[in-house]
Amino acid sequence: MRLLLLVRAYQVNGHMKAKLDPLGLEEREIPEDLTPGLYGFSEADLDREFFLGVWRMSGFLSENRPVQTLRAILSRLEQAYCGTIGYEYMHIADRDKCNWLRDKIETPTPRQYNSERRVVIYDRLTWSTQFENFLATKWTTAKRFGLEGAESLIPGMKEMFDRAADLGVENIVIGMPHRGRLNVLGNVVRKPLRQIFSEFSGGTRPVDEVGLYTGTGDVKYHLGTSYDRPTRGGKHLHLSLLANPSHLEAVDPVVMGKTRAKQYYTKDESRTKNMGILIHGDGSFAGQGVVYETLHLSALPNYCTGGTVHIVVNNQVAFTTDPRAGRSSQYCTDVAKALDAPIFHVNADDIEAVVHVCELAAEWRQTFHSDVVVDLVCYRRFGHNEIDEPSFTQPKMYKVIRSHPSSLQIYQEKLVESGQVTKEDIDKIQKKVSSILNEEFEASKEYIPQKRDWLASHWTGFKSPEQISRIRNTGVKPEILKNVGKAISTFPENFKPHRGVKRVYEQRAQMIESGEGIDWGLGEALAFATLVVEGNHVRLSGQDVERGTFSHRHSVLHDQETGKEYCPLDHLTMNQDPEMFTVSNSSLSEFGVLGFELGYSMENPNSLVIWEAQFGDFANGAQVMFDQFISSGEAKWLRQTGLVVLLPHGYDGQGPEHSSGRLERFLQMSDDNPFVIPEMDPTLRKQIQECNWQIVNVTTPANYFHVLRRQIHRDFRKPLIVMAPKNLLRHKKCVSNLSEFDDVKGHPGFDKQGTRFKRLIKDQSGHSDLEEGIRRLVLCSGKVYYELDEERQKSGTNDIAICRMEQLCPFPYDLIQRELKRYPNAEIVWCQEEPMNMGAYQYIAPRLCTAMKALNRGSFNDIKYVGRLPSAATATGFYQLHVKEQTDLVHKALQPDPITPILP
């Protein structure tokens, strides 16, 4: 029994005694429970024989192990748990998983690689090392965030990928920070070295290709790519390295989302053909909250990817911060213990140990379909980048590093000593690598990028902003609307939903039957249903989206007696793929879940991927995603996405955290020029293609239906930000007729071009093309329209026109000018609910001014502002004050006297 406790102590704490630090600087206290004396064993017991067999255990404790001496047992325990690998797995509650690992760790035959295999490992380590040396020689002052001190990452990754391919993996999606990225691009993903060297020399813009676009570009150590590469075992792997910003760990959920999408499109239900790999830094893995958000998506039904392999490149310093100041835990990887993930700490100078744990990680992932962590304990030979001085803050560490041999030198000596590889073999490999690097460097001088790298195979035929894309109609045949309408408003006979939900579905069936009064929830469901029957994948995710924050969606019904679930949108066609329409409540995360959906949307254009915030106010928890990826990703990395973001927004008196989706921030990030009117002819218009995203504040169910369908029915993709309604979900006036959804000529939605999204909805008072008697034109957006219209009817005012701007960005210059011409004598007013420093005013004013100047309708001073005064908080927390402010602004917009301009 005492011996069993000692064995267990090594399994639990052996890693604390392992020789993990290549620099030998780490001072760790060896746990007392690894001392045999604690269990009553003395020197005299070392040669005593013991039998250790325990039922249903593996490794040392398995039933079929022979009798061994205490000395042999201790020696093997030291070898298994206290060498250059530290294993942490005893926090895992599952006995089978622990037994599997014990078998791998404790089996007496030590790791032995034959001479052929060792030559391959050496060759890969040579490529990794010489690549960095070559760049350092050719570009001495360039920032490249090299891998010096962690060169064994490259052979480790390659061996992991070879093993994964042998075990059935076909696609690998990689996310990683800037350190070592160029080396991974060149040596693991196989991006042509001449292209990398050309980018170092300043590069050239691609030429001679129709529709190529180059965007603003990004620094070379942020760029992504994808290639097919052969493996040692004769298989082929498709590798995608995602582009990412300097915001560490922000790419993590994006990788998971893209991996999950690949699994959907390749019908990889076992999740064994597509795998995600995330490479982390030690400081960021412990410090960035999105790591935890991403880890906690790993076992959720609609976010699971069958396990991610995490590799931490552990420099033992984060920029200039020592671990003791950067984390509270023993290891930077301790956060992964919350997931029951095994953690393999390995000394990066022992290349064969690195290869072993990388292969073991691939085997774990393919066996148990869950996350695993490799902690590559290494060092950074230079500073944070090559021109940084690390001795300012880590003098002791860098004194040791200066005289420390590289892992290549260490392995070289080991191989020559073993007699398996000769000095001649080594020189031959070194010369081969050196000559290829020089050849590629020479070729880089003439290199001109020709390949249209921005599109994956699924995206063939999609247009860049330089190519005009035809505007398509989004109306649907009336009979299809009726059929899908029936399917989405019924449930099985023996199903017993909540009576309130049953009433909602009965009302929906009535709306479809009569073709009148279609509300927001049904309009959205019709958009989803029509896209699904056309063969498109629809995925909606976010907090509480199945029911909807405001109980308006009810896309998943719950039987009140059995608890069973039923989703009508899963039953639109015969034998419908259960994931074709996916609606999923997410974990309570913004950053992680939005990142996941962004990654998902980037895999295939024929999918409508939507993330909905619980309230728009909470979206800023994912601000990095909006700033670094969604608003600028296409410009920086030439990658399109049609992601839709729904942000419930509107002033209802719910206080400063439940009123605003921060519309102003999205508009401020828009890249359209406020002083230039672009080409607005419908046949030549590329306005949306040339803009970084679209921002809408829609006011009718039919228009919402069309804006969602528009995302799919065109041959380019742009993110869509929707300021989604709250009280309009049940507003008696916020309804549409079914005839506004169809494609029948003469129906209300059908205009000169057909049925499609209306960027601006003109005044609904039946005005002619010229109305000289109208004294004021009120332009607004969102729900304030209904309040203005109600007050106008109540007061009997008929000389004020109210137009709704449904699409704010890009700005609908043509339609605004049409309305300005219609009302030549009207005073021009912008009315909004938000304070002056928020909402759309700051964005609208200069563009409206540009439209007015082109028609000689005045200048900036002629735009009158009606709305709340500037404020630090988005809204008041006092309901009575909210009501007063709202009433005042509505009355002011409709007052009989002219409105005073802002500027005196």
C-alpha cells in the first residue's frame, strides 16, 4: 500500500522534479511526497522485490507486471516522470483516459528512434535553425519575431502532423502569434520561401490578373496562407494558417469556428478529419481571458471540434515580465486543467522528447476527441524582437543564454556520439539546406505574385471590390413562401408546447394564411427558411437566441410534459441535414463566441452565419473582434466574410446598459469617404463592395427579410451590422404583408428593379415626385420613426415628410438626393434618439451635407439636429426622465416653428 502511494505521488507530482528548463535557471522545490523515506522505505529496501498488480489499472500498476525491486521501480518512475518531460494528467477524473496515458508513459521500453528517423528529425531541425539564421544574415535590422531558442517547435509540429495524418486527419487549421510565424509558414505550411523573402525585401503588388485586389496589407508576420503538403507516411494534408492581429490569443476562437465549419462541409461527423492547432505564448495563455472563453467552447454541442491541440511556446518571460509577475499559478498552462486536458511539459532542448509529446498529443486528440496541451519550455535567444535589448530586465537569464548551445548543436553532438549518424551526413544536410535557401533568395528578386491567393476553392467566382457584382432581387415565389410558412408555423400533433408559445405559432399560421400582419419573428423565420430550401446553410448563435432575449423567436419548442425539443426549421425538406439550420444558445461569452462565428463564416460563402448579442450594449465585450477582424480583415488580409451581427438597440427607458448597441462606433469605423459621392448608377454601382461593411437599422419585417437574403444573393461577401429592434418586435404598426416578400410584379415590395432590400423608405403619405408644399423633411433611422409618425397623425400635421434611412452605411446618396429633389423647399432635419455624440449624427451630417451641396441645397449649417444632448452615459437611468426626453425630441422634430441650427 505504501508503495502504491509512492507510485501515485510520482504520477501526480513527478513533473515538479522534471528537468524542464533548458537554461537550468528554474528553482523549484521538490515535493516531499517524492521521497521514499516518507513512506517508511530505507536504503535497505532498495533491492527488495515487490509485486504491484492492481485490478483495472495500467502502467506500473497493471495486473500483468512482474515482480520488481524497489530500485528498479524508482529508477523507472524517475525515468518516466522526472526526465525532460513533465506529465500532468492525474487531475483527469476519467479512469480510462488516465490508464491510456499511464500505458504510454510508464511502459518500460524507453523512446527509441532508429537512425533513419533521427536523420529526418535532424533535417527538420536544421531547416528550422538555418531559416532563422538566414533571415538574420540577410535582413539584420528587420523585425521578424524569430524562433531562436524554440527551434524544436518546427520538427515537433511536423511530426505531430505526420502522426495526425496517419490517424485520419486531412485538414488542419492553425492559429498562432507572431513569434516563429515565418518559420511555420515556410517550413510547416510550405509557403514558397521566395515569396517570404520577396515580402521581406518590400515585395511587389500582384499584377496581370483580373479582379485581384491588394487591400492595405499587413506586416509579414501577421499574414496567413493555405497549402497542401505531403507527410512522411505518404498522406496529404491541407494546412490553413489564419491571418491574425498582434492582439494575442484573439485568433483562438476563429480557428475553432473555421474548424467546425470544415467539419460541417466535409460531413466529418466523427470530427476526426479536421483538426485545430493553436500555438500560444506563455504570458498570453495565462493572461488573456479569451483563452478561457475558447477552452470552454470545446465540449459544447454546437461548438465542439473534437479537440484542439494547444502548443505553448514557453519563453519563460513575457516581453519583459517574469512569470512571477505574469501569473499566480505554478504553470502558465494551469488554466487548461479546468477542462480535464492532459498537459505535457517538455524541455525544448531535448528534440526527441519534443517529438514524442507532439505525437502523443496527436494520438490523444484522435483517440479521445478532446483538448490536449504541449508546454514547450524554451527560451528567447534575442529580445521580444530582434532589435530589442533583453538584458535591461533579464540580465541573469541573458548571460546564460549567450553561452548556451542551440538545440541543433546539442542534437548534432548526440547523433555523432551515438554513431548512428556521421559527421559527413550532417555536413551534407547542412549544405543542402543552405544551398536551397540561397537559391530561393535569388529567385525572390524576380518573384511576382500571380496566384489569386485570397480565395479558397469554395469561393471561386466571388468578386473582389475591383469587379462589379450584379445587384440581385431577393423576393421569393408566393407558393414557396406559403409552403415554408406552413412548415415553420406547425409542430407535431402529439407535441405539447407552452400555451403562450402555442398561441404565437397559431398567430403565425394565421399570418401566413391571410398574408397580412407578418411580424418580426415570422419575417426572420421566413428569411431563414427560404435560404435553407435554396440549399444554403444557416447558423444563428449567441446568448439565449433559441427563444430570443425578448421571447420573439421561439425557434426551438419545448414539450411541457416530456421536455423534448422540436425545431420547425429543421423540417423544411425531406431528410434535411440536422445541421443545415442550426440555432444554438451559446456560453455567456461575447469575444469567444463572436470569434467562433467569424471563423465559421469564413470557410464557405454559401452560408448565412449570424451572431446575436443579448443586448447590443454587451457587444463591446468583443471589441477586439470588431476592430481587428470584422471591420478591417478584408483590407488587411483579403479575406471576405458575410457574417451578420444582430445588436438589439433602442431607447425604451431601460437605462444606460440596455439601450444602445453603440451604433456610432461601427459607423466611425466605416471607410467610405464622406466628401465624395461614388458611382450610384444601379448597373455600375460598387458602393457596398468598396466599403468595409454594411450597417443597417431596419424598421419593417419585410425589409429585414430582404437584407438577410441579400447577404447570400450576390457574388461577394460583406459583414452586416444590424441595429436590431426591441419594442418593434411586437409593435402593432411594425408589420408587413406577405406580398412584400414575394417577387410578383405590381406587389408593394416590387419597384423598378424588382423586390429587394430598401436602403431608404420614403414618406408613406402618398407624396408625388415633387411636393413644394412640404416645409420640413425629417430624416431618421430605426424605431423613432414610429413615434414621429404617431405624433404627426395625432397632431394632424401634413406639411412634414418623414423618411427612414434603413441602410446607414454605405450612405444611400442617390435616394437621399431623390428625396431632396422631391421636397425642394423643405427644412432638412436629422432626428435621433441617441445623444448628439452617439448614434448616427456624426456620420450622417458630413455625407448629407455632401449630397446637399451637389444639389445646391445649402451647407452643413442647413442640417438641423434633433435628439438628446451630448452625454457620457448612453441613456438616463430614470424612467420619467427618459419619457420626458423622448417626448421632447419627438415634439421638437414636428414643431410648427423652424428648428434652430446647432451652430449659431
